[in-house]
Amino acid sequence: MAQKIITHNNLTFILKSIILCFSLISSSHASNNNFSKNINFTYNNKQLDLSLTGETIRQKFFLDIYSMAHYVEQKPTILDNNIYNDILLSSGAKQISMIFLRGLSSDQIQKSLIEGIKLNSTQDEYLKIQPQVKEFMQAIYKDVEQNDSFIIRWLPDGTLVSVFKGKQVCAIKNALFAKTLWSIWLGDQSIVNREALIGQLLTSS
């Protein structure tokens, strides 16, 4: 019986096919969540209107962890190489909306967020925001189930508010902490495809 030999080209094709398959599954998950194009909420007796900038999926080891959408109150006027920094430095309200695609323990979520914070901060910066990091992690004390929602709002006065399944669980006012937390997804060491999070801005430019 002849033995079938897998060549390098065949192996490459197989790997690409597997990756494409996972990408298609991920795209399906993203579209099924139907994130709103526009959102609004009231803060300090003022209505804030935000627009979708993009959405993506957090993956780890080929597993879909959560889908997410990003919103801004003030869209960048110029789309350049510094668009991510422009968003991070903007004083307008911003929001990240997440839908978990699988169950996770609170410990898993905390470890993932701390890793992302450390990736996007210097040692000195991390030491400065450690009290806020600890406070934020204490608010993540419940395990999550598939389809649970988690919202993070960065408000114009610098306050960062977290909402889990419709209930506010945390409010922290510290500009460096808020910027560092946002950098998990929009920073140079983003843990997701950050270009997808500004996709709506790129297509509308």
C-alpha cells in the first residue's frame, strides 16, 4: 500500500484552511451579536450620544472569548497613524460593550485584564495605578456565563464606570488608569485586532 506523504505545501494549505475556518466562525459570532450603531445614556443630567467605531472578537488559543464593540462621542477629525492615540486622548465619552461567548471564572477574567494592563504600561505607570487596578478587579467577583454583558464607560470627567449585566459595579476616577485600561484594546500592545475596532471610521472617511 502506498504511503501518502504530506508535503510542506500541503501542510501550509491545511493550516491556512483551519485558520480560515476559525475566522469564518468568529465573523459569524460577531454578526450575531448585532451591536447597535448608536447608543446614548445620561450622565450628570446630560444625554451623551455615541457612535460605533468598530467591533471585533477577543480570541485566545483559537477560542472565541468575547465579542466587543467600541463607541465614541467625538470622532477623530483626521484619520492618521495616530488615530488610536487620538481616541485615547479625546475628552469625549467612550464605551466598550462586551458579550461573552463562553463561560469564564472571575479569576480568568482578572488575570487576562491584568496581563493586558501590564502589556500596555511601563513598570512605573503600573505602580501608580495599582490601587485603581485592585479596586477594578474587586468589582469582577462573579463568574460569567455565555451571553453575559459587560460594559465599560469612560466619561468626559475622567470617571470610568463598569456595568455588569445592567448593574453598575464600579466607578473609578483616574485618568492614567482609564487610558491604560482602554489601551488593552486600542494600545500598541492590543490583545485584539484593534484595526477592526476603528473599522467604521475607516470606511466612512
